[in-house]
Amino acid sequence: MFPSRFHDRSHISTRQYGRLVRDWLTAIGLEPSGYGTHSLRRTKAAEIYRKTGNLRAVQLLLGHTKADSTVRYLGIELEDALSIAERIDI
């Protein structure tokens, strides 16, 4: 997704990615210290779950092998997650 401009490696480093995120946040007027690459990942996953209720899709996107790991990651109640998961056919 982000090819390196300076190295023979196929992708930029996590440090370079962090700098890009910081620069993007600054450019839109947000304080970079309040955000990070991981918080953005968690926010995206939480938004997908909130809008779709599809715990399995979020689990797959995050690369979690267990649904309860995804539940803990998102900070949702286990009963809510199980109820949603039961309504989804796989």
C-alpha cells in the first residue's frame, strides 16, 4: 500500500507510516499527540462493528482467531456480541 521511496524494500517502515499519520493529522488541524496508528486501527474496527454489527467481519479484518479476542479489543459486552454472532450465518 505504501511503497518506499528511498529503499529497495517493498514497503515503508512503521516509523515512516507513523510520521505520515502525524503529518496528515497536523494538516487537518488535529493534535497528533492524541492519535496514533493503533488508535486509528481500533477506531476503524469499532466503526465497522457499530455500523454493521458484524463481529465476524471485524474479527477477520483484525486477524483475530477467536471472537472473544475481538470482543475484548472492541470493548463490547459479551452478551451483545454473542447475540449478534448468533444472528449471522456462516
